[in-house]
Amino acid sequence: MTKSRFSLLLLFICLSVILMISCSKTSEDKLITTNGQTCDTAGMKYGSNVIPVLQANCYSCHSNGNTDGSGGIRLDTYADLKKYADNGFLAGNISHASGFIGMPYGLPKMDDCNINTIIDWINRGAQND
């Protein structure tokens, strides 16, 4: 084998190793570990993924009959929630973004898994699925 062919082969091997390492790291980053549980937030659905997060974190203030002190904002129906998903308020509030009122109000921000579950659903069009 000539020296130039060997150099090209070595370069190819090095680039392949770097690519494999970066791909595995990228995939690993998408799986968030929270409280010992792995959180995959890709392909989130309204019924099976978003509603449980809302029930645990939002419905005590933002559901039927429980809107005193919450600005009259309801999140317990798809139509109501969709308005806030589409106008950016839901994502801004739950992520405690600058210029938004952090929710849940007066409590720590939800964990990244719950926030990313809702953000993924919004980014995919906030479908009623």
C-alpha cells in the first residue's frame, strides 16, 4: 500500500469514528434522564402525553370551575389549550421565558421532560391526536 493510500485510509477511519461518536452523543442527548427515568420527547400526542402533564401541573388552577386567580384561562379542553399553544403563551409560560409569567405560578418550573413533551407537541402542530 502506498503512503498516500494509507493516509487516505487513516483519514477515512478517523472521520468515521468521529461521525459515529457524534451520532451516538446526539441520540443520547434526545433521551433526557429525569429522576432516574429516561424521557423521550419525540412524537408527543395530546391524549397520551400532553393531558397527563397538564393534569399533574395545570388543572388545579386552569380547569372547569377552577379559574379564580388564573385570569380565567382554561386548559382542560383541546379548543382552549390550542389557542394558547398557537399564540406562544403556553410554551413561553411553562418554560419561564422572559416576558411571560412562569407557570405553574409561584412554583418551580416543571421538569425538562414535561416541558419538552408539551413543546414537541406544539412544534408538531398541536394536533388533537
